[in-house]
Amino acid sequence: MIKIQKIACGSDFSFALEFLNTSIDVDFNNLRLTQKIPEELFAWGSNELHQLGIEEKKYKYYFTPTKANLVNKILNKQKTKIKNLVCGWSHACLLAENDNVYLWGNPFKEYNKKYQDIETPININNMKNVTKIISISSGYNHIAILCLSLKKQNLVELYTYGANEFGQLGYPTDEVYIDKFNKVNIPKSEVNENLHITKVECGACHTIVQMGSNLIYGFGQNNCKQIGNYNEEFLTTPKKWNYIMNVDSDKTLYDIKCSNDITCLLFKNKSDIENKDNTNKANNTKNEFEIQVNSFITEDMPLK
């Protein structure tokens, strides 16, 4: 039986990363040796665009978990492990512990023929002024990552890559596709220099950024008001979240999740967060959450 430590899903395909088995004992010429067994990535679902990372494209669909051997080979060769794995509409992207960012599948076919059906994962980390990548998120056709700056200690910076037809990369440009990571600047006039980026989440074609505890910025497609209460259907640069949030003063923003044209904010009691390191107390404390979801709901989509 495989023990799973991480899963990720795209439009019609999925991945599961097994737990790392540290070692097994093997007999070799009457000697008892310890052999380390690396963790492995398994995939299933549609493989029409090589999004499963399987070496031989025997089938268009895999109905049972199969080793993503192209991905596993690269990780073993680099002697690194998966730090995080995200999926887009028809691509997958992983952040390795050595800070390489590997991409495969067919992420940007409609924008650049160069990236049609990437069978063997490629490293797309072109950043020079960062020391470490903290996290990664993916939309349909764009990717966002948070990095520690090389120039200033403990400064977290945001970089984006990929499709930009709705401004989801966060900087003004006429190009609808950018095939390298570029830095996104949050307006300095609006942000206290002591505030740092703490989280980034991608929806289908929009990006949400959390600054400090409760400050939120967004950019990209806004046709369903997933970024803010603005008249524009898309925003090419970061705009501050302008919804009036009816949340009690004793609650603070705990998590953000985006999907398609939806942004969801999860709030939690401040006291619960302050006591999260105390395991016993946390187990005896009732967690109360408030959720705010922003998206356009039509009359034929009743809430029950």
C-alpha cells in the first residue's frame, strides 16, 4: 500500500506523491546493506498533452496511478525532492527543494508553439536576485511564486510567469505571454515598508496577494468581481481589495483560496492563532471560522 503525502489535480488529471521510505535492508553477497528508497510521484487521468510526466505515451488516458517516471528520474538525478506541486489546465509545475522549478505538459499552446507538449520537464527558474523560493501557485496558464530577495534580508518578493491576456501577471505589458519570471511590484505608496508578502494564490486568470495579516491585493480577470468591486473586467497592476468585509474585530485572515473565477477568504479567531503552538490548548479550543466568497452569482445559481 502506498502512503500519500501530497496530491494535486489539474482539469482532468491528478498526481499523488508517496511518503519517503527512508531505507530498506537488502542482502548482497551475504552482507546486510541499507538501501535508501526515494519518494516517487504517481499520475493518472488524461495524458493527451504529456501532462502526466510519463515517459512513454502509450495511452491517452491512465485509469490507475502510474509512476511519473520522467519526473522521478530528474528528481533522482538532481538528488532533490518535491517541495510543492501545482497544476494548471493542462500543465503541471513542481518546486523542488533545490529551488528548481520544473514545468511539463502543454501550458501555453495558444500563445507560443515552443511550449507545445513538453514531455520531459524543463527547469524554468531564470531568477538571479533571489536566495530561496518559498511557495508556488498556478492558474490555468500562469504561475506565481514567492521568493526571498538577495538584496534585502527577509524581504519576500513576488514573481509571475506565463499567460497575461487579462493582466494576471501583475505588470503592464502588451504581450499576452511572458516565458520568463518577472518581478511584480506592489504600490509602495500604499504599503508600509514593514509589511511583507505572506501568501499568493492563483485563480483561473487572476492572482491574489496577501500583505501582512489582513491587506489583500489582486490583479487579472475581474469579470466576476473576484479581485474587487471595480468596474474594470480586468486589472493589469495590483489593486487593493476594496470590499467591505463584515468580519468581527477579533478575527484575522487565516487563509486564501482561489478557483476559476472565485476568491475565498478564511478568517479565524486571533486567539486561536496566537495559541496554535500550544497543542493541548489547540485541541481543546473550538475553532470558529468566517468565510467570505467573492464571485458573481446569477439568478439561475441559487444558494441553498
